[in-house]
Amino acid sequence: MNKSKWGKYVIQTASRWEDIEDVVRATGIERIDHDHQRLLEYILAMEESPRADTGRRSTSRLIENQKLTFERFLNTLKRHYETEEAFMSRYALPGREEQLSHHESFLAGSEAIIEDFNSGVLSFYQEMKGEVLPHLIEHINGIDSKTFALDNFLPALMRARSWADISEIIKSTGVPFVDEEHQILTQLIIDLNTYLSETDFEADTQGKKEKTLEMTEGIQDFTKNHFAHEIDFLKRYAIPTDTQDSPHAFFTGEMDRILGRMRRGDFSSMKEVVEFLLSWWVKHINGRDYLDFHFSRLAAPIFKQAETSDDFTWLIRKTGVDQIDSEHAQMINMLMEMPAQKRQDEKSFDPRKALGDLLEFVNLHFAHEEKIMRDMDIRELEIHREAHRRISANIGDGMTHAVLGKALVSPSLCKRLMNWWVSHTNGMDYETFILNRS
């Protein structure tokens, strides 16, 4: 089966995001990629039409769920188009007219589906899965990949005079020291660019040549230290470093070559040097680093080695809302305490009570979070409610097994609960409270 046919088969048989994430291209812009994932998840969440022998109550509930899911899809689609169009205007990206035309027609088609539903066409499952899903993926992999390619942001990178000018273009990995050093090194390159642009990238005096060499050497020194810090971090948690070794060697090699030429007195093509530094660096952050330092890759090995909650909670991304961030950390603390409590006194340890206390805390946190979202008039409230229900149901399933005597509060159970929690906090909560609010 060729690649194209395999991709179509994957899309046709998909039931969750993980089934299709390998056939959906990332643009490299975090807010836009998050929106793409959310839109596709809504389509995949729709249930198939009920059979003729399905009870009336079940049929009614399914139809209402389909409508609710599609309305969420439509609201997210409108906000997503606003985001894309703002990016295209702000950074003068190519393909604007084609994008606007597609946005208009796709939105009109989507609104027609809900109008048909309200007129009595009770199910649109086949249309969503058979037409809308592949069409949306084709648009993401085609037009969006061209419009939001990082090469198109190079003029904006070259105009930047501070990190704040381009921070929304550059992805956050969620690892504090990595993100902090990314920002510092980006600013060092921006400073070099600013200095050289004052004389149209001509190092035309001895003093300017010496200053340019000094600044470039500073970039090289910081880069080598940063790369060493990244490798040390990965090795600390026994995470393979091979995907980092090759790009690190390439970049430091190029820097050595550039500096060698400058030390021989050749300061020509400095604009091309700065363009290379900025372009390669941002692509590396948004590509390789974002994958290698993503919480989904780090969470399990860090949790395995963690001895206290402080050893792990730093990985939980902040929302900027103190109460939410505090409760996120408390949840991790509770997860880490459960196996320890069992080890201390296995005979008296009650898994039903442990999971019950956990569920009570989680539901209280979700109530707090949803109230804060209502007070802040955040549009993604319904999306969060559904995700909250799923997490609570998963913990409730664990309690049911405990009642039946089948549950063990084991490291593997805590790890599974931790994965659900970190995926929600670092994914949906971060997206809602940080990316969308920005």
C-alpha cells in the first residue's frame, strides 16, 4: 500500500487523535497546531448514527451529543480562523487570499450542516467523517503548511529587536531551563542582527569587526553550554540523546566555520550569516526541541525517578491563575503519596478511600476551574467540562475495581493517572489559559 492510500485508510478508520497525528503536518506555530488538533478531535469524538433497534432515549441522547460536539467544533473553527487571519496580517504571510476564500467556503459549509440538523436531518456522522475530516486534513497539510511555514516568518525574525517581537512564533517546550536558554540565545542573535543592521550589515571599521566577532563568539559559547545542558538533562532521566546529537554537531560546526572566516578578516555576507542563525535556531526549537522536550516524552521517566512531588511538579505548565496552578500541584502530590502510604502500612491501606479522596479533590478542582472560566468568559468552557468528565470517569472506574477487589494502587496505576493529568494540564489548560488568552 502506497503512502497516499495508507494515509486515506488511517483517516477513514481513525477514532482518536493518536490514530491520525502522524498524517497531520505541524505548521510549527503552537497556537495554530493546537487548534488543528482540537478541531480534528471534535470530529473524531462524534458517534455513529444509532441503529433502528436503538431505544428512543439512547437515540435522543446520541443526537444531542452529536449536535453539542458539532457546535463546539464550529465555535472553535471560528476562533481558529480569527487566529490564522491575525497571524497572516501581522506577519504579511503569503496565500492570504486563498486562505480567506477557503475559510469562507468551509465555514459556510459547516454552518449549513448544523442548519440541516436543525431542520430535521438528525445525523451528520457520515458527512463529518467521510468528507469534513479528510478535507480539513488536506487543508492543514496543504495550504496551511505553505502559509505558516517558518521560512515565511524570516522577515519578521529579521525585523525583531527583542524577544517579545517574535515570542509567539517560537514554541515553548515546557522545560523551564530549556525555554529560558532558548530565549537568551534568541536575544543574543537578535542583538547581533540589530548591531549589524545599523550599517547595512557592513563591518566597515576595525572596531566594528572586533565587536561583531566578540558578539558572534558569545553566541557560540552560549550555544555550546546550552547544548551541554540539554544533553545532561536527558541523560539524567535515561532518555536517548541521538536525535539531539546530530543537529547540535551541525550547528556548532557551522558556527566554527563562520568564526574561522571572521578571524581571517572575512566579514562579508553577514546578513546571510544572521539569517542562517535565526532561521536554523527557530526551526530547531519548534521542531526537534519541541518533540524531544515535550511533556509526553518526559513525564514517565521523570515520574519514575521522582522521590518527592517537587521533583515532578516543575514539569506542570503554569496557567497564570494561582488557584489552578496550586491545585494542579496538589494533585501530583496526592498521586505520589498513594504508593508511599501503601508501602508504609499495606494492611490498613484502603484503595477505595485513596481513590475516593483523589476523585473528591479532582471534582472540587474542576468545579473551581470551571467557575474561573465562567468568570473570565472563556469560550472553551464546554470543551473542558467534557474533558473533566472523562478524567473523573477514569478515576471512578478505578474505584469500581477497588470495590470489586480488583484494584491495586500500584506505581503503574499512578503513572497512568499522572499521564491523564499532565496531558490535560499541559495540553488543554495551557492552551486555554496561555495560548488562547494571548
